[in-house]
Amino acid sequence: MTYEQLLNKAVRLAKKEAKEIEAAKVLLVELSGLSSSEFYLSYKMEVSEDFIAKYETLLKRYLYDHEPIQHLLGYSYFYGYRLKVNEDVLIPRAETEQLVEWVLSLYDTYFNNQEVDVLDLGTGSGCIAIALALEEQKMKVDAIDVTKEALEVAKSNANTLRASISFKVSSWFDNVTKKYDIIVANPPYIPDIEVVDSIVKKEPSQALYGGADGLDPYRQILSQAEKHLKPKALIAFEHGFQHKDKMFELAKKYFPNAFIFQEKDLANKDRFTFVYIGEKDEGQNTSNIAN
């Protein structure tokens, strides 16, 4: 059997089980050990019986046991970096890469290439903290999570990628004492009663559900954030697209004098809220922050 035949068989099964075809493809490419271009150049190559057995075993776990392919592989990719993931952490999403892009862009615009202290709340796999620390060396990043298990994964990823990050167990700000220039967070935001896909259920519930309306973590963060911020600071949130208006209201409630703006993700869904606190620097126009 060739890679092509194996993939065609997997696609048929994925369609039958209403699973993502792309996931079956990614699993095959990753197991092959080839780059995407190398894989398609090798499309007609015969593969060994052992390889077929391994792939089909893992594919069945994805199709019928609803295990995420990232758990089957033991890793995921985020912002170009390969990260260890398991059942203790949320699998990084593409939308969160956009959150990182925004934070990096806003840093360039409003912090004048200065060293800044950054706090990643609920770091999980460490994806946000690691990407920021590696992409901008003048960001001094701290990262917290409520579970030791998640922090072990994040620490392992940081060590592997040689990202300098300080980790601490904390339920939001409970064990946080410093003040920060930037606070970034992608908290749990699924309402408790919302039905999620069987594969999503394999991820840790504490990283998924955010109370009755999905906004409890945001209320906790915003109600406590002021005492952990420097006079000029930025809070950057990812949230559910349905939360746009309520997120603006919450941010305005706790930071009535802040400049607040919101952005869509690549799927044109309202996904990000940014809260800019403090006097604008001379010659800068805060109203242009989103431009």
C-alpha cells in the first residue's frame, strides 16, 4: 500500500465518521517523518506493514475513541514551535497565534522597544508565554497556571525551546505579587451547559469551562488586574466570539478611563479584546492603536 492509498482509505473513514479529514492527513504526514512537500513527493511510495499498522491503530483511536491527534502524537505546533501536549493542557489553537501577533505588534507600537514585564495568565502548555519570550527578547515573561501538572508541561516546553520564563502555581492573581506592563490571557470561556465535541471533552475541563455564561474568569481577572499593572499597561484577551459586547462592558466597568478596542480572528469572528491603560506618550495617538 502506498501513502496515497493509505490516505484515501483514511479520508473515506473520516467522512463516514464525520471527523475532520485534515486531522487524518496531518496524522499521516507527522508519522511519516517527512515534511509536507517531501510527503507529497513520496505519495506513490510503498510503505511498510508496520507503518500501516501503527497509523491505522492511531487513526482508529481518533475516529472511534475521540482522541485528539495532538494527544496521539504527543505534540502540537504553535507559532512555528513544536510543543509537548497531553491531557493536562489545552491544545493550542490557531486563533491564539493571532493573539500573540497582536501583543507583539502593540508592544512595538506602544512600549518603545523597552524591556517590559509580561504575565501570561493560565499558561497551560506555555504556548503564549514561550512564543512571546522567543519572539521578543525584551519581554520578561512570567507564567502562571492553577495546576502543577500543566506547569510541568509548560516548563518542559520552555526548557526544550530554551525560552527564559518564570513559572508559578497560582489561581489567577492569588500568588502574583509583581506589577506588569502587559497581561495576556486566554481563559476558559465555554459556558458550563454548552455541549462540546467528543474530542474537545478529552481536554482538561478547567481549561474549557468558564461558568454559567463563560465569563467568570474574565470577571475575576479584570476585578483584580489594576493592582498588578504599571501606570501604562496593556491587557490582551482572547474570548468566545459571542462575548464581544459583554467583554467590552466588563472592561469598561473595571477600567472606565481605558482605551478599549476589539478585533476579529481570521474567520471574521469577534475574538480579541484589548485594554490600554495609562497616559499616551507624547506624540502618540492612542486612537490609532488598532491601525
